[in-house]
Amino acid sequence: MGTLLPNQRNYHYLLEAERAGIHKPILAALYQAHASLVLGDGETGLGISPANRISLEQVNTFPAQVQYGANVIRSLTESLITKGWEGIDLWNASHGCYTNKFLEHVAQGYAPTTSETTTARLEACDLEALQQAYFADLETDGKTEKLPQNLAYLEQALITIAQQIPHCYMGLTHQRDAILEMVRIWQQLDTREQAIAFLVPTEQLAAVSEDESQLDVPLKQFVRQISDNYLGYPYQRAALMRMTQLWRQLSSPAVAISSLETNTSPEENLSIIDPALIAFVQRLSSSYQGQGSQRNALTEAFRLWYQLSSRATVLEKLGIAPEQLTVKTTDHKELVHLAAQLDRELLKFVRRIPIEYQELEQQRQALIRLVQLWRSLPTKNQTITTLLEDQKHLDAPPQPGTIIFPRRPESWTPSNIQLFAPIIPDGNFTWAEATKGGTQMPPNQATVDAIIRIAKLAQRVRERLGRPLLIISWYCPPKLNQAIGGVPDHRYTIGDAISFVCEGLTSSQIYWSLEPWWPGGLGRYKKFPYLSHIDARGYRARWLN
């Protein structure tokens, strides 16, 4: 396998630290402190050697060294607790790290007992080297993740959020997963299945596999016992940290730590019901029957969505004169016609919602009100409750309906680009392809025109080759081009160059097909035999790099 890159090693550290409920920097420190032994995959290990039933082959790769290294730290911690160590002996809460006293024991190595079948031997190492590597990795993580300098608040914050969770638990999938993961780490188990088996009797496991909501009661019971059983051990803190991260659906433990500095409430943000709201909206077109209550619900949602002052203003915005729908109107056919016109406009609005929804509070409240009126519910809270129930059953959400795109402008400018629209009428290349999904937008009209210019020519290429082009790169802003070491004033920075591959064709085959007529630059690459380059410069240029 060869020597791994630092970020690749760090990935293994994070994975196993998360599984074992230990502090990740200790694994990085063991790697640095045990830098002599070469493994079967060409890497160096963490000082892990065979013990009991664990053979040399089982610990002769870097991933295995990290796995068993994590097991060793977990077993060492447990053995010290058995000997009477308290949380304060193992963990420095203010600095968020292991104590020097604990690091001394790690440096001395660890020999597992015969009953520890998943723990190998840890060889002794130099204490100073271990400490330096441990605190260096800790400092790097702190800077990278922008952690607070003082973590004294963290322990109480974790206890506080755990105490409130039973009252906020709604049986949502991510909530169940969060508590279950906490149980797993707290009980020092390796798998989700083991955690479930710990919570319920064996005879109930089959039923739980069919319906995991049966775990809700034992999960809440377990959380209620946390504050009474918390002793400040590192694995207990890790369990609560993992629960907080998953409960709040955050990207990393570090983000969870930062979030607890100012907020210890487990109450869910209303954004949690967004999938249920959108799923509800996507069903409306097929379930709309033109009933007065349904029409009223859509009209009110439209008013709140656009923050309009009255129903009359809504009608005007929909292209209907309000006076046409007053009680003075007696022509039944005209009323039916106006109602049908109103229905068409309201349903157009409904179909646009999944595209236009930007998670703004006014938009969310408009949709909640829509659900409330549609379902004839008396209060907003009851409406949210029904949406939370919907959320639990969204394993197979409905397919999005017909998407209504904005009208194509007469000419493209930097301010009116529509990402999924073809660059040229009836063409195959979109602005999303030209701008890397909208992340590299053209800054001026000259760049827009250049992109259009090459899009017209690329369409001819596609038709000549008779198959799609897979775009590798198109427009690249000058600063980004410079940052990645590109040639200054390259055609990609102008916008009229494309690199692409074409399924089933080598770049030479493409070159031979395009060479006789292509008016601009046409290139191939020796190292990349399937990659082709075309650009719309004003003269013919050919090359093989």
C-alpha cells in the first residue's frame, strides 16, 4: 500500500476513536512515538503487537494497528477505573485532553489479560515523545476546528442537554440514532447491533429489526439515568458528545463542542420539518379538487409567502381583478371561469415552491399555515405535530413533479444566467456545466459571450461525434487558475475553452474526427489518452502534449 498521507492516517484515527469512544490525538501520538516498526503494507505502526489470540497477521497493517490501538486505550482506561481512578485522574476537563498521569501509563505500555480477546499488546515508548506528539495533534485540531480556548463549560453543558432530551424526544430517526450511539459508546460496545441487544431482551430483537420505534422507551429510560451515573470518565464524555453531534446533525464533534458553548437546548429547529413540508406540497397538485377550503388554503399560503397585505392583493398579483369575484357577480359561468383561472395560477405557485423554497422563515410559516388550513387543524402546534409524524414516514418521498423553469431571456448577461438552461437554444450544454454548478460564474459580459461562443461550436462537436461530451473543465476564474498553477491568460480564464472526455473514444480518435474542420485550438495529452481540449480562438492550433 505504501506510506499514507497525513490526512489518510487521520481518517483512520477519527474512525476508530469514534468507535471506541477515545480521544483521537492519542492515536496520532502513538504513531509518532512508535515510528520504527515497518508493517506488511509499508507503513509504520502504533506499537501494537500480538497478544492472546491476536496473531501477527491481524496487526500487520496500518488500519489494524489503529483499530487495536483504540481497543488498547479503551481497555487501559477501564483497567485504571477498576483500580480506583476517577474522572479527574484521566481527563483534564478545562483543556479537553488526557492528563499527564494517564499519558504516563500509556507510555509504559499495556499487556491485556486473557479475557480481553479484542485487545492486543501495546509496547512501551518514550513518554516525552508521546506527550509532544499528543499535544501537537491536539493543538492542530484546535486550530483547524476553531475550538474554544477554555472548555470548562463543556461537562455541565453535556449533562444539561442529556437531562432535557427525554422531554424533547419525538422518535425521529436521527434522534433515535443519536441516543443509540450514545448507549453504544457509554457501554463500550463496538456496533449498533450490540447496543440494541443491550437495550432489549433477545426475544424482542426480531420485532425491533422490523420496527425500531420499539427502542424509544428503553432509549429514554437510559438517558434519564445519565446524570446520576456520570463520573467524568473520558468515554462517558465521548458518548454525550457523539449524542449531541448526531442529535443536532452537526458535521463533527468539534462543531458540537462549539455549539454547546451558547446553547444547551435539545429542542429541534423548525427546519427539521422542511422535508415533510416539501413532500406535502409535491402531493397537492394531484390531490387538489377545487374545493373552496382548498382554494382558500392555497390563497392564504400565497399571501404569506409573498408577504401581501390582503386577499385582494393576492388576486391582483395572480392577474385577477378582485371586483370580479364580489357578491355582485351573478354570472355563474363567469364565476366558474374565474375560479378555474385562479386554480391554475395557484397550482403554478405550488409547483414552483420546491424550486423557490430558500428556507426563509416567512416561507416556512406560509407552508405550515397551508398544511393547517388544508387539514382543518385548529392550532399551529397541532399542525407541526402532524408534520413531525409525516417526517417519520418519509423513507420513500414522492418524486418531484414537473419543474417549471423561468422564461429564457432574449440574451444572456452575468445577472440573468439560469444554471439548468441550455446555453444556446435547443442545445445540450447548460450553464451549470460551464460554471461548475454555479461556483465559478462569469464576472462580465465578455466572459458570457465567450462561453456562448464555445458552446455553439461544442454543439457541432457533439453532433459530429454522435455522443455526449462529459465536461471536465470550462470557465475558470483567473484567481483560481493562478492558485492551481495554471498558465496566465489561459483560454479557460476567458471562458471559451473546454476539456472533455467522450465515452468509447480516445482523444486521438476525437482529434482525427475534428481536425479537418475545427476552427480553433484542438489538443491531446500523452499522459491522458482520453482527455481532449477545444477552444474558440480565432485561428487553427493543434498540439499533442
